Amino acid sequence: MSREITCNKFFDGVVLHGPRRLVLSDNGIVESIDEHVGVSEYPLVCPGFVDIQMNGFENVHVANASTEDLTRLDQWLLERGTTSWLGTIVTAPLEKMSASLVSLHESFQLGHVQGFAGIHVEGPFLGAAPGAHPVKHIIACDSDWLSRLVPSVRLVTVAPEQIDVIPAVRLLRERNITVSLGHSRPTKIQFENAVNAGATMVTHLFNGMSGVHHRDPGLAMWALNDERVSCGLIADGVHVHADAMALAFRAAGTRICLVSDSVSWETSSGPRPGVEIRNGAPRLLDDTLAGSCTPLVECVQRVVRECDVSLESALASATSIPADLVGLSEIGRIRRGQMADLLALDTDLSVLKAWRRLPS
């Protein structure tokens, strides 16, 4: 039996429209999208949010998660509006990262975790701004290891100053893996060489990188100025000040990709060792930021409320822009003939309901 959805505002992934009526088939396909006159069921309908930097949440740590753990994480994210996400693993010994990748790929292949859309490998080929990444495990790029990445890897973060980075970037691009630059303090030549080789993104803009200074520009400045480069942005209100977020959207609005960079801060038996939430975010014991505890929907709300970002731009930065960055063409937009992957939001942008590629 088909399902009808009406809304006062409709965002298709690119453009914000007025009232619309959507009809979903009984198998979850968007059958039609038409103008709507009359009282609407929901204030706003948009594509489901796409988070390409998801390390974990509450007591699920992606790097060592079972399929059952990932399913719980997926449900938590769905309730908060994230319908698709990349499980992110961070710097560790290569053998440990390989074991994580094999396990995650097996879960991915099973297909039971609907929103799990692939893997983001952040490290260990990082540079001079390690942040919470353990320095002892940061190493030169290993093209042999990269050539054996499991097929579900969609995104890899490297540093442009790292040894052998250019052949590594080229190898990854040959495999259709998106390359992001991060945890880095490169020279401008190193940045440009990495972008010319195929890097198309920077990981969590302003964090873990050289910045924006009028006499000493760095990775953040060059990324904002380069039309070829998209910028991940953690809009939790802790990692980046609202004024800097506003500047980023003004400088590169169509290239801003909101990410949660959410991490686990608990285990099944209590607090996660070495990590605690202080002043609004998970931190190491030395107060280094270790990620966020903020779902993507709250990042969208914050940039609209605090940074004067248009609703259209904010929604794009959490839907079509991240989906396009990592080659997920089947999500991030709402189209006729496509599986339903969408959200109903209230006037305050809180999540009212989610439909994710299956009727619900």
C-alpha cells in the first residue's frame, strides 16, 4: 500500500521548494513528487543525513564493533536523522587496522546494517598535527597496504607532507577512493601537489591542521580558497567557533560537508578508558579533543541558528554534498523512481520521522 507524505517545505538535496506531496510505493520507491495545496503533515521533508566521519557513539566503538554493535549504532543514528554513514577507524598499528577493516567489511557485505555505507580510514599516514592520534603509530604512506584495502573503503585521510604521499593519493584515486587531507601542517607546494594528484577534501576544517592567518596561511586557508577542495566541518559548537563556521560557509558554502566526528565515550561496563566528556565534547586526559558526541542533526541546527547559514545550504552540507564526495549517488537527494531515503523535520529542525530505503 502506498504512503503519502505532505510538507510545507521540501528540500530535494539541492533546492529548497515550497509545499510538496510525495507518494512512496509499498516497496519504498518514491513514485511521485508534486505541488501540494492545503494542510501539510510535516513542516519540512529532506533527504536523510549522510555522515562520512562516524567513529562511534555512546558505547559502540566502530573499530572493534560487531555486526550487532553496528546495528545498534545504526538505529541510534537513524533516530537522530542520519540514514547513511561511513564507519571511521583511526591511527593504530597496521595489523590492528587491517583486522578492523576485515571485520567491518564482513559486516558491510552482510547488508544487515542498512545505513552502513562504507569505511573511512583516518590514518596512520598523517602529519605534523596529530591531535588525538597516537604519534608512535603515525608512519610513512604504505602503498602496498593501501593497495589491499577492502572494497568497502570509500574515504582515506592522509597528510600531504607525509613520505610517499603522492603515489598513495594516485593509487587511491585509481581505486575510486576519495582522498582527504588532514592532521597536517604542509607547505603550500605539498598541499598543491596532493590536490593535483587527486585529493578533493580536507578532514575537519580548522582542526588538526595549520590555519587561517594573514601572514602565515596554512592548510585551512588554502582549502577554503581552492575550488577543487571540499571541507569537512564539525559544527558541534566546541571544535569550531560559530564565527569561524560562518566564515567557512561564506567562503566555500557549496563545498562545506558537515561531519559529526562522533566517537564512543563509554564501554559496556562504564566510561571508556582515557576518554571523558568535558566542556561539551569527548577529550583525552590531557584535554585534547578526541572527537564529538554530537549527531549531525544538531550540527545542521547550529549552523542555521548561530551562523546565519541558509536552510538550503545547511541541508545540502549534510546530504548531497557528503554523498557526492564519496560516490554515493543513490542517496543524498530525493528523486522519482529512487528508494525513499528521507527525513521529516519540525520547524526547529528536530527529527520527526525517517524513511530509509525501506518502508516504515
